[in-house]
Amino acid sequence: MHIYEVLRRPIVTEKTMVTVDTANQYAFEVDTRANKFQVKDAVETAFDVTVERVNIMVMPAKTTRRGSRIRIRKPKWKKAVVTLAPGNSIQFFEGV
């Protein structure tokens, strides 16, 4: 997998903005095939920062019911929370 295929989009919510200020952690939606090492390399290359930790979680699919049938509204996806070294920041998130 190419390094620029790993990161899909940044996750910008109120909760992630609080973690940016308090713990220097940034959240990204990543490819479902990506692992921690690929996410670390992608963030370090794309934003020129030093990554200390990467936590990855698989977010479950959103489902709905119509009678006895269960339908998937949104598929499952993978989220990565990246902790940067002290003094580093990603300018993309600043001022949002």
C-alpha cells in the first residue's frame, strides 16, 4: 500500500479538538488495510512531525431495521488516534 493511500481524511469534531489542545492527539480515518506502522510513516511524511504513539480502532457499521430485515446504512471503518511528540503540531487542525 502506498504511503499516501493510508490517510483518508482528518476527523474534526468537538471531542478531537479537545484532545488536540490537551493531549496533542490527532484523529484520522485510515484505510481498513492499514496498520500502526503504516499510519505512523504516513503522518510523519505528510505533516513532517514526530509521532510517539498510534492507537487504531475499527468503528462498527451503522445498521437499520425494516421489519425482520437488517440493512447496513454505513460500512465499518478504521480510525487512528495519533499522539505527537511535545512541541509538534499539525497546522491543518489549527484555527478550526
